[in-house]
Amino acid sequence: MPGDNQRDPRLESLAAAARTRRRALKLRQREVADLAGCSERFVYTLERAKGSLRLDKVLDVLGVLGLGLEVGVGTAGIAAREVGPGTTGGDAAEPDRSR
């Protein structure tokens, strides 16, 4: 497992998604940090896939960027996806088909 100041390969796709999305929105790291309520250093650290990131802050930054984080059984990697405005990033509830 990489140290706090080293890149964590498990975070590379998340870091790339955040960086690419921020650039597409034409936002600076400082602007994202202000909107997410975190430091510019944190945004920099996230975009560089550094270790020891706080999940709550990661979710705040992703929310500002319109990205969501999804967890699935049996998935080994991390993938970011876009979410629409006013959504929480979760899927809509499945209808009850037990009847």
C-alpha cells in the first residue's frame, strides 16, 4: 500500500475522472475547493491519486463536479460516473416485482 505522499494506483481512475471533469467545467482547483468546502491542497491531492484521502471530502468534491461514486459487490476497481442535477448519485429504486 502506498504511503500518504505516493500515488495509489487504485485511485488513478478516480483522480483522472475528477481532473478531466474539472477541466471540462473550466474550473480551477481553488474554485472546486471553495465550492466543496475543502482546501485547494486536498483537490490537488485527489487529482494526483495520493493516499489517505478522506471519503467525505472526496464525495464533496465529486458532488461539485457532478460525479458520483458507486460501490458494487465483486468490483475491484474504482470508476466515476456523471450524475444529473438534483440526484444523489444513486440509482432509482427498482419496482417491487415480488407480486
